[in-house]
Amino acid sequence: MKTYYFGIPGLYIHLQHILIGLYLIYIGYLQVTNKKYKDIHDKILLYLGLIVLLYFIYLTIKLWKVDFNYSLNVPKNLVYLLHIVNGIAFILIGSGKLNKYSEQNGLYLIIMGTLSLFYHAHLMLMGNHKH
């Protein structure tokens, strides 16, 4: 089994992204349809954004001079940039800095959740756990 940074098995990374992707799709759906949800979901999104932002800033600094691509030949800098942008977006949405029940926020969460879900499901099913 291939591993990611800190020796984390690829299967765990893929399952984590699949579950978070499903969660983002759910929260996005609630926002698009203007269905009320508990404030804990905003806190989860805020803290998820903080973790993602800080972790990928750390990886960017730590691995700045190391050149490699992730699975399907995706450049590491693109992966890091997308995670940093998503981290910032999750923080803004979860903190209430953006309209809680915005259709645009909901669509953003649905799209990012779907991309995460299908990209990592594909990698997991194809056995492609390349770091």
C-alpha cells in the first residue's frame, strides 16, 4: 500500500476525502434548498477549513523544493493550491462571513464535494495510491 506524507496509507486518505466529499455535498444541498441546519455544521466547516489551510501551508513550505506529482500526474503545487483555496472558502462559509444560505456557496460545496468524492473513489477503486 502506498503512503502519503507522514506515512498515512493512501486508503485512509481516499476514504477521508470520500466521506468529507459526501458531507460537503449534503451541506451544499441544504444551503441551495434553503433548508435550516444546526450551527454545529458551520463550526465543523470552519474547523475543517482551518485544518486544511494550515496543513497545506505547512506542506507547501516543507516540500517547496521537492518536485513530484500526485496520482494521475497532478502537480503537487496544484493540489496544494486547491486545498488552500478550499480551506479559505470553508473558513469564510463556516464563520458566517458569507451568507449562510447562499445558493452560490451551496453550489461551491456541492461541486468541491463531488470532485473530492469521485477523484478519490476513482483512485481507491483503481488501486492508485501513488504519492
